[in-house]
Amino acid sequence: MPKTVDHEQRRAQIADALVRVAARDGLHAVTMRAVASESGVSLRLVQYYFETKEQLLLGALRHLERQSHERWQRRLAALSDPAPPRAFVEAFLAEALPTDDESRAFHLVGSAYAALAMTDPGLAAEPFATSVDGLHRRLVDALQRAQADGQLAIDTEVDLAAAHLVALSHGAGTSVLIGQLTVHAAERMLGAHLDNLFQSSSGQ
């Protein structure tokens, strides 16, 4: 009886191989042949699932986004539902830091994609904008709840504060990647920012 092929699993296998090549050697080193060799399949099979290098890059980027979303959901699952606003923001900032091999590879390759997208219209379109917009909306919601509960100053511009958090998280993650900050130092910096942003209702 012929073996049933799980096409999604095969695509994930190839995408994971691309991430390993990019994390180890840089995104510039990614070729369809290199990915085929890394994943232990034929070049023809890689081309069957991804006809062009651009399709391969986009497929791997979407795969990374799904993995990031799954990590984020696991982190949120450890919180109460609904998550307290500050705990939600703290979880978001913690997820933005490369603290283990998996998250380091994600941030390293994600940063390389972002740089490439600046000059490649094919990569610039959907995954980056969709991901950042979704995070921004969820942060705005959390900050609005905090403001309604008196944990945030009434004159805080929550949309601007959410944008600041997204930018700060990206910068902190990059600083850890390049060795400018340790994870501990980045956590202290982010914690200090949240201490300034949030305030207890008793402090008003």
C-alpha cells in the first residue's frame, strides 16, 4: 500500500531547513539546493512545493510566523483569561527577546527578512504588516483596559504607547542578538519602561 504523504508536514520540513541555513550562514546563503541538502530531500522535491526561491522564502516566513504565534499562545495560556493588562504586555515583551535557541533563530532570521523586505517588494507585502498590525491592536486593547481600571494615566495616548512598545521590543531583541545587551539587562530595561507606563489606582 503506497505511503500517504503529509504535504503540510513536508512543507514545514523544508521551511525548517531554510531557517537552519539562514540562522547558521545568513539569509544570503539560502538557495534551493542548500535547503534541499539541509532538509535531506531532493532539489526536485523542494521545487515541487516551492517553484521559485521567492515562494520558498515567503513559505518559510509564514512558517516562522505560525511558530511565533504558537509560542505566543502557549505563553498566554499560562495567564488568567482575560489576561491582566500588565501581565499581557509583560508576556508580549518577554516573547520579543531571544532567550533560547528557537527564539534566537526566529529573531535572527526574522530580522534578516525585514532587512531584505526593504528592497524586495515580494517580501514587503503581507507577513510583516499583518503581524505588526495584529500585535498593535492587541496591545491597544490591553492598554485601554488598563486605563479603564486606573492602572494607566488617563491622559496616556494608548495608540502611541502601543506603537512605542512594539518599537521598543524590536530594538531590545536586536540589541540582545548583537550582544549589546544581555537578556537580563534587556528585561530590566523593559521592566523599567512598564513601571513608568503603568500606575496603580491607589497611586492616582
